Amino acid sequence: MNIPAFYLLPYLIFVFIFPAHSGNVTVNPGDDLNRILNSAGKGDTILINGGEYGRISISDLHFSEMQPLFITGNDTGPVIIKGNGISKGSAMELTNCSYILLEGLTFTNAMWGTYIRSSQHIIFRNNEIYETGQEGIHVGRSSRHIDIISNQIHNTGKFNPKWGEGIYIGSGSYSGNSFPDNCEYIWIEGNHIFETGRSEGINIKAECFHVTVRSNYIHDIHPGTESQYNQAAITIEGGENSLKNNYRISEKREIWIENNTIENVNNGFSDWSNGIMFFGTGVYILNNKISNCDDIGIYGNSWKNMGHENYVYGNIINGCRISLQLHPELKIHQSDPGVNPYRPQKWEVLHQE
């Protein structure tokens, strides 16, 4: 039977717009997971069976919105990606990659749990990171569109406690890096973060733009050492490097800190056990619940203030030595700024079976 072409047109359009995955690849313990990932094709789904695997290093793999790469645990037990010890390397490193989703994996026994460098359109979801020498997740080298959603990150900073942040966005020192490390469009939501050495739960550097930190549960944070000024469960840094380099001085960084729950920030160095600290770079601190901080619930510090407008509104603070301390030099509105204009990525939804 001949079918008129106009009846087939909708199906042809569907296939063109939503191409099928190239294939599913199942990985078992003993397989070379690193080699398999680095040879993945566009649209592949890598299904990893439960077991222990060596470290992952993926470089220069570019997928697309229509044909991304999915790397997922296969519901056959924990998939544990182990590094080579808490004093060296990363359990997983992505460098110059795009359109990759990682889900249902565990990363441990490395200096960094996960290090994402110079990459775009990465979704890191429903994973666990623990027992790292420094940070749990470090996003750097001007990465863009990185979503960190519903992960558990804990017991970091086992080798260098002062650099044990749960999530670290950007660069602090530029001695070995080219300036600027302007990570942009970062979405951090629904993560459970605790026991991050002597550092913050989340730290965001001032060269980063359009970052949302929403609905995370952060507790039992003990920030600060004699040589490292970690000062809160969530810190949005002052503009030291931006001011020094005259970098996008007129642009608000647009950092949205919303609906987070922060508890038990204590036993830090000196008076540095604060809930949220910011420095005037264009920050929105809205509807957070903060309790049991040894020092200040929300601290607006004027150090390296860039002079941008900030909003502090709707927060509930209990059991802190000082609930709210906002330096008079900062431009702060204690009113509702309206709805956050940014959203997490949605490209992976097109490809769910």
C-alpha cells in the first residue's frame, strides 16, 4: 500500500528532531571504564553495573543537545569510582567536554571527587562524593551551564582540610591559571552537604556569573584555619581579583542564594562560623532557613566591595550569636526582588525513555 507523503511528514519530523540514542553500552567490573567512556559515540548511554572502578579522565568529547552522552549507574548496586588516594588527582575529571549527564555514581579516594574544567552543558545528578583530600566538586576553567543537582557530598578535606569545600566554583588564586576563571550559568540545587573539613559547604568566586544555589541542605560545617579564611557554610567571595584586573566591574554577578537550609555551623576558627557571607557583588539572599551558627547567620562584609546592589529578604534565622550583620557600605535592599530569571537545563528530558 502506498502511503501519501503528507501522512508520513509528522513522523519524519519527529525522527529528525529527536534522534534515537546510538546505542546502550553495558559496563561490568573488570572492564576498562575509562577507555569505554572516551570512545563513546554521540547519543550513547553507558550503563554501569555495580562494582568498583578506577578513576575516570574524559577529555575533548563533544556531544550535542540532540545527541548527548548519558553515564549512569545500572541499579545493580553501588558504582564506586575510586581515585588513587586522597593526596592526588581526581576520581573523575572532565576537560573540554559538552552535553554529558552523570547520574547514580559514587566518587571517592582522591584529592578531588569531581573536577570539571573548561566544559559546557554538564548535568551531575544523584551522585555521592565522600572521603576526598580537598573539594568534593570543583567547577573551574570558565565552565558554562553546569547543573549540580541532588547529590550527597560529605567528609571532604581529609588531606587539606582548609580546601575541603563541598562545592567550589571558580578560582581563588591565579598564580598558575590564566585570568579570569569566569564560570557562568551554574545551577546548584537539592544537594545534601556536610562535614567539609575546615572549609565552606559551597564557595563561589567573584569572577563567576549567574549562579543559583537553591534548596540545598547544608549542616555540620566547621570553617576556617589560621591560614585560610573560610568563613561560612555558603560564601560568595569579594571582588579582589576582579578589582585588581578591572574585570567586568560594572556587571552584577547575579548570585541567587534561595530556600537553603543551613544548620550547625560551629567549631570553626576564631569568629568564622557564619551561615551565609557575601561581599557586595550583586547577590540575592532569599528565604533561607539558618540555625545554630556560632557566629553570624547572614553576614554582609564590605571587603573588596564592588558596589553592586544586593537583596536580603525573607530569611529565617535562629540560634546564632548574631542573626544579621550588614555592613553600612554595602548597597542592600531588604525587599523582594522578584523571581529568579534562571533555570536548570532541560535538554536531557528530551531523551528520557
